[in-house]
Amino acid sequence: MIKMTYLALLSTVLATSSVHNAQATDFSALTKFVKQAKATTALPSGTAIAIIKDGKIIYQQNFGYSDIANKKPVTEETTFYVASTTKPFYALSTLIDIDNKELQANDTLASLFPKASFKQLSPEVLNRVTVQDLLVHGSGIENEDLGWAVAYTGIHDLSSRKQMLFEQTTELEKNKHGEFDYTNFGYNLLSVWSDSNNKLTWQEKMQNNVFTPLGMKHTSSVMSTARKNGDVAKPYSFINSIEHKKTEPLYLEKVDNTMHSAGGMVTSASDMAQMVIAQLNQGKVNGKQVIPASIIKTSQSQQIIAEGKYDDFIRDGYAWGWFTGDYHGERMLHHLGGFAGTHALISFMPEKNIGLVVLNNEDFISRRVTGAISHIAYSILLGQSDGTVEAKSGLETVTSVAEEMPTMLAKHKAKLASREWQLSNDKKDYSGKYAHPTLGSIEISLDDEENFALTWGQLKTSALAFTKPNSIRTEFVMFNGNMLQFNQVDNEISSLSYDGNTFKKQ
């Protein structure tokens, strides 16, 4: 068993709570579960929960720290980066623009960009793919390079985003149009169009269309603004805590240029709950109609079949920014978001007038914690149980994962360390700057012990040996290894290839 070394520490800070309305529903099993889960993992990262019923928050609790090293507890005003749970908000903002006649759901790429030349898309595709396709993941087109720039490296401006869009957008397969294929690209594409055709940025649009009307006072799509205005939770990972100090956050924190329309929000659980309230109340918040009811109804309407599951979240379709599916025997709309150091859930059951928000500043164990929180909360809300059985099952899962991970990680590291370098030249020959016309430059250097160090915009990594000649294993995004291949001309290192792109040595 993992030793509960943080028990004394956690006993005073694991939970701060506020219940906004007197209510008889007993969520003690939920509170107890989260405290036990954090004690079991010995990682006091933050978790914020808001449960909504009949247009009000009936339960809100905040656990752990937003900043572990400085022992800063999560409060109602603590904000979290929420990754892909941005999508329902951006989709709603776009539906409002559609209602305002700024664009139409059936506008095609050809009509959105009448003067543009998409080098890899046929006229047939340009006249087929619509705004609706882009927002419900049925476009059949993709552009991973644009997504990488706006979400990870941060090396971009509007001009380079347009260049990437027009030069590097490809068709997946001819029969993929109309089939669900989850991606950030449709949202990223629309933000390029929006920024190119409006005086306001997509972030300002979100603020005016959604955040302000819903009364989301602690929410922003600009990271520097969020940090200026309050406490932004630092990112942690249980995997990282196994090898490093438990107070050490992950390096890959979001900045302004890595906040994007498919994953670009910092918000609190209270603010996220306002979205749930608006969805449950047909656009009304505090008795005031802040979003037209017709737009809310449209946003919840399934647009495409999306059969599958994420852990225990069964999915049968996708609406405008929402997954749809059966959960505990009821129709639920939801979206999850995950990134290095974060995991978020927003969900609601329209017919039952209930919903749940869970925000975490940890990315690995929180996936299991959030799943268990959802089962416990909805079991109680639907009157199916008092949550005790679900809490026990959830804790068993969290404990099992926490106990197994150190051994699994040690085996993985040993496997990587056993590889021998397959480099043809001295390591110093690989140092230098490697440039790409739209993706920026990757810089490679050697430290005093001749270990590779790589930087690429906001990304940085060391490197390990890989199995192919003149290749190395990189991990720009933590816990996600990728091969970087060096290329030679006359025995000189001339370029590198990464994920299908060539960077020339300067």
C-alpha cells in the first residue's frame, strides 16, 4: 500500500466548502471519497466540485491546493485551465454569432474564404465542408500542424495561422465527411476565420457572447488576464510526483499563445456551473434570459452519430460542443477536458434538471477521481443510492492505479535506458537551430554531460536513444514519446524530421 504521508497535512486543507442553499441531499459519501482518494495518492493537488439542481448550486466543495509548494488552498475563486471543455463555450458563442447573422451554419469553406487557395483541398471539399461540420467533428479534414502551433509551441500569429491553414489542411479520406472524428481542428479553423473577419478576437467574442452574459466573473480565454485577476491553479501530475518532489508543478503551463478556441479557458467551478444553469434553464440565469432559449435548444440537439465511450461515459452522438449519451439510465450531455496538469468535466441531465462540474489541476489520477465523483454524485442526485457503494468502488480503482504505477513507470524507464545510441556522428554535430517556414525553430544543445536539450517555442525536452539510425526519442509533451529523425547530406547533419515535417539546419 502507498503510505499516507500527507494525512496530517491534508486534514486541515483538503476540503473547504460552501453550500449555497439549504438542502437535504446528503453528499457526505462524495466528500469522504475525495479526501480518501487524495490521501491514498499522497498528492494534495486541487479538485473543485459544483453540483447543480433546479437552477442552483446545491453542493460545492474545494479540496487540496492550487499551489502545493506554497500551500495555497483551492477556493471558490480558484481558476483552472479546462482544456477541451472550452468547446461547448466556443460552440455556443458561434451559435450566437449565427443568430446575429454574422455567419450561417451551412456556410462552406469556399464561402468563408472566397479568395483563399487551400493547396491540398479540392473545390468539391471546399464547397462541401460547412461551419456545422467543423463544430461537430464531421468535416473530414485535418491540420495537425495548426493544432500543434496554437496548443503547444505557441509559435504563431494570424498571418502564420492562415498560411498553415491554406497550405497544410488535408482531407482525411473521401468517405470521412459526415463521420464523427474528434479533433480540435474545426474549432481552430473557425477562430482563424473569426479573427480574420472581425474587429474582435475570438477571445473577446467568447467574453461578450458567453462569459459576461452568464456572469462568469472568474473566467478568461487570455492566460495573462487570468493570472492578473486571481489564483490560477498550477499543473501537476501523479506520474511526475513519483519521480520528483510532490510540490513540483509541470513545466508546460499555458500562456496566451497556447490558449486556443478548442482548449482555451481558465475558469472556476462556480463559473462553469453558470453554464450548466443556463443549459438547464433554457438560457435563464438568476431569472433573467441571458441567452435565447432557441439557441440553448439548438446547442443541445445531436448533430452527428458518435458511438463510443470514455471510461464509463457512454456516447452515442455529438451536439454543438456536447457529447450525448446514456448515463445512469438518463440522457446526459457532457464534455471532458485533459491536458498536461489538468482534467475537467462539465455535465448535465436536461430532463432531470441536474448537473455536475469537476475541475482538477492534475492530469492522471484525476481521470479516475473525476469518474468516481460523477458516479457518486449522479447516483445520489437520481436517488439510486447514497453513494457509498460507488465511493468504495472508486477508491479501489484509484488505489489500484496509484499502487501499480510506480512499478510500471520503473519498467518503462528501464526499457528506455537500455537502448543504445544509433548516431553516426559525434553528438556535437547534431547541435544547432533547425528551422521550418511556419512551425518555427527547434534548437538543440548539449549540456556539460553531453545530454541533449531541445527547445521549441514553449516546449522543451531532453532526449534518449532510439532504435533507428540517427534518431532520438523526445518527449516535448510529458509522458508522450516521439521519434525525431536526423537527415544527412555528405555525412553532415542537414535537417531533422519530426511528425512528417522537415526542419533545415541553419
